[in-house]
Amino acid sequence: QVFTPTMTGMGERAHLLAATVGLSKFIDDVCARIECEELNDVVLVGHSFGGLVISGVADRMPERIRQLIFLDALVVKSGESAMDTLPPAVQSERSQTIDAQGLRMKVPTPDKFGVFEPQQVEWLLRRLTPHPLKAYTERLILRHLLGNGLTKTYIAATDPCYPPLTGVHEWVKDQSDWEWREIATGHDAMVTAPEVLSRLLLKTAN
């Protein structure tokens, strides 16, 4: 079974955005989905910003989770925010897209994420919604070590690489308790190479 929860304030739930919607709310969303669907032995996959979300979920309910897979994702230490981990130039660029209410930040254009095929670009542009700003500025607070003792696998998108994640990739490769995989497509692998990614996820799941 595959579940793809939408975070509060995004996608079809964009109308629920409020000043209180941040990283903690996203973690609540996934924990609630796991509880309400009565799921166990979960392989939890977090893409991009979702790396913070699955880190938070693992900290709260490791007994429900079998494995964590970070799909070209941000990895932050406890006490850091997503914005803290981005290169200064990227922080400045993203900050310039914040709306007048200080609630939303625009998502980069598809080409930044390695999506160039016209139909895929048009589909993404129709579906993308701005990102709740607080999710990027709220700090991830963990009670346990990152991953909470669970198996952690990082899948890096390598063709092209997403430059803001270079530091994350280097850090993960230096860790002895992480497994490393690569997929030869862009950052939005689920858009540009869904079948290859699906096979890799099935193969990676222990």
C-alpha cells in the first residue's frame, strides 16, 4: 500500500494555510495519517523538504516505522531549520519570493529541479502551490538522535544534481550509519523518472 499525504496549507489543502502552519503541523499531518490508517511497519519516504518531516515523525513514533528513505532530501540537525541549511545565495533568492502577508514562499520553477520536458513543466506549473513560510523557518526539535535508531537510506538525484543539496550529500556520504543510493535523474525524480524511482524504492525497502 502507498499513501501520499498532503501537508496542511499545500496542494488541495492550500486553503487551510494560516500563520500557525509550519514544520510541526506537517509532522502532525503524517503522524495522524499513520495513526488513523492504523499503519505499522512503515517505509517512510521524504522528498526534498520532506526530509525534515520524516525526521520528526521518526522521533515521535519509531515503533510504527521500519525504515526511513530520504529522496534527494534536506537533512538537518536538531535545532536547525530548513532555511538554515540552504546556501546564503539560495536563502536570499527564496526570501525575495515571500508574499506580503509573510505566510507563503514561492516554489522554484521546474527547471531548477531538473524538469525540462514541456508537458511535465506545464503540469507542475498548474499544480504547484506556494510553500508555507513557517515550515522553512521553524526549527526541527528532536528528542532523540536523528533517525531514532531506524535504518536510514539516502537516494541522491544526480542528473542533474540540485546544487543547494551538495552539502547535504557530502555530509550523508561521510556517515557510517546511512545507506547511499543514486538515481540518474533530476531532483523531482517522481516526475521525471517515476518507474525507475518506483523500482529503486521497492529494491531499497528492507
